[in-house]
Amino acid sequence: MLKLEQLAELWAQHRAAAAARVAEFALGGRSFAFNERPAVMGVVNLSADSWYRESVCLTAASAIQRGHTLAAQGADIIDVGAESSLAQAARVDDVAQNSKLLPVIRELRAANILVSVETYQPEVTRACLAAGANILNLTGTDRSADLFRMVADHDAAVIVCHVQGKNVREVGDFDFGADPTQMLNDYFARQIETAQASGVKKIFIDPGLGFYYRNLQDSATRVRHQMNVFLNSFRLRTLGFPVCHALPHAFEYFGEEVRCAEPFFAVLAALGKTDLFRTHEVARVRGVLDTLRVF
């Protein structure tokens, strides 16, 4: 059971890190003051394999409509993807991904809605940035320097996800190490150095808590790890860039109320000073964050 004493001990051990401030920047002409107010990213999945059924859109028209709905509910950014990260999901080639993604990106950007594209494929990245995507949600490590240069050429931002493998579809067991937060810090420090050397100025870091690792399938182990990373996220902000979190589901515990899981984890992520919340449940999470701001 998480207790107040544990939070107090965590703060006492890392008091200096708790005061860290992160870079603030504009996306598509809109300024973000991450140190004062976190942002929310809504999710649109263009893959039938995505298990969160409320986010699945099988046509461009439905995806565009969902993007507008999420923006109206309070999403600052819409994240679109055409290949599920689930282990059993079908792979989607570049042509198929682009055929699904590009019409959605163009329409949402025409409506002045900020768009992030989730991919690790260079050709998909190139086409989506050219279509107006504001952010690359990078779910891989292979050829990352090339991808960073594409991002820089478009004055876009990148979400650097922690991935133990070439990409999110090619991971095995998760290496915890003695201190997962320190391991994440070291990983992101290297990736940030590569991104900046490639000319990228707008960077988010994402610990990748929703990715499929074989040794994180035990529910208690996985949720304990997720909670620990959420609460320690403020330590990653010492790297100087905003922290993004994809909120998980813990369906083993929430059961039929699984849509309440992301708002629950949003509380822990907020306590850890998360700067960008990626969620399928925009209205619920926005309500949680607005309520926490009252205090």
C-alpha cells in the first residue's frame, strides 16, 4: 500500500531534483509552459489490433472525428498510430501506414489541431512530418540519428521513448537494474545527446511504461514498476526536458472499470511532475489534473 510516509521519504532523498525545471517550447505556433501546467495528449489508433476499443478508428473519417472530439475534451495534442505495439499484433508496412495516417494528419492540421505520429519507420516519419505532423513519437532506437535529423529539418519535436531493443515490437525481457530511474536517466542522457547533435531542440522523454516486455506480464510486478517510475519521474526532469507518460491500464485490478485506470495512474504521474500525459481517456484525465490544480 502506498503511504504518505513513502512519498515524504522519496522527496527527502531527492529534494534538489524536485526543484528541477524543464525546457519550454512552442509546437505549431502554440507555446507550452510545462513548468506551470502539464499538457494532455489524446490517442487515435488506426490499427484494428489495438485493444483499447474506444480509441480504435478504422476509417480516416472516424479518426478525424475522434481527433476533433478529443481536442474538444481538452487534448492539447492528438497522437495517431497505424501499428499496434502489442506482441501479437500484425506488422504494418510503410505504404499501408502512410495510407492511413496521412489523410488524418492533413485534416487535423488544417483544423489547427497539433498532431503527433507514433512510429519507428523512417519512410513513415518522413511522409508524416511532410504532411504537417508536429511531433514524432519515436518507439524505436534503430536509425535514430536519421530520424532525429528529419525531425530537426521540420522544426518538429520528438518523444524519445525508452525501448530495450531495436523497436517496440522487438523487445524481450526488461532489465530492471538496481535503480530503474537511474537506468532511465542514463539512457535518456545518451539519446538527448544524439538528438541535439542532429539539430533537435524540442524533446520529450518517455519511460515507455506501456510497452510489452515478457517479464513484466505478472500484474503485481508490472504495476509496482509503473507506480515506482511515475513517482520518481521528477528525477528525470533534471535532464532538462519535459517527461511524457503513456498512462497504463492495470485491467487485472480494474476489470470492467478499466476506463478508470488511466485517471488513477494520472494522479501518481502528476505527483511525479509529469509534463505530458498520453491517454485514451482525455476527459477523465483532464478532470483529474484540473482538480489537482485546485489544491
